[in-house]
Amino acid sequence: MISTGDGVRYINVLLVEDDPGDVLMTREAFDEYLHNRLDVVTDGAAALAFLRREGEYAEVVRPDLVLLDLNLPRRDGREVLQEIKDDPDLRTIPVIVLTTSQAEEDVLRSYQLHANAYVTKPVDFEGFIEAIKQIDHFFVSVVQLPRERE
């Protein structure tokens, strides 16, 4: 997390999403409306390697927030969420489940695994952009995020 002298905070966001269209819309929202850093990985195994700074991700900046799809290749989003919340070094990173699923069992399971929020992706572009902007506003302007432990 970066704070500027004028009180503006910028956060590092990790998007874990395998749908190229959703990645593109999220990038557009960040480029046009938001000023936070956005990193993207497209499967659950890469998400865990990124968060643990393993292999090709050894030098990445630790995210302040994770936007996590549930239906991912290699490692399912539910497994990723469980591993994040079971890991003492990662569990303080807020995880927002951002998915197309409206299934009650997915909502319940995500909260049982300690997701910080569950957001169903709007299907239209304007609704999707607005959802991303609201998530960003809440986590940048409203809440205080933990600093990374050294």
C-alpha cells in the first residue's frame, strides 16, 4: 500500500480470473477510473505462487487485496481461498470473491472459508465497472488495510 502526501492511498490488487473478457473489463476499470496497481493471474496454482512469491513471482509486490473467481483451472477458487486463510502469512489479505455464481452453496462456502465479501459479477459492462469501482472505493477510501509483516 502506498500513501501519498495528499492523503491518497493506492493499493496493489491481485485479480485471479481465467475469463479474458472479465480480465479486460477489470483492466479497463482500473485504467480509466482507478489508480491502483492491478496484477492478474489466470489460475489458482499461479495465484498461490504469486501470493507466496515463488518461482517467477519471487519479486512481485504483495497484494493488499485479492479479487478471486471461484471457477478456475488448476486450483479451484475455493481451494485457493482456503489456503490463503489457512496461511498465517497470507490470511490478513482481504479476499473478495468476484464470480458469476449466485448459488447459495457457493456464497455460504465462501464465507465459511472466511472470504471478506462475495460479489456476483454483473453481466453488463456498466454494472461490472460500477461493481469494481465500489469495491475499490470501499477498500481504498473506507477501510484500513493491514500492512505487510516484515
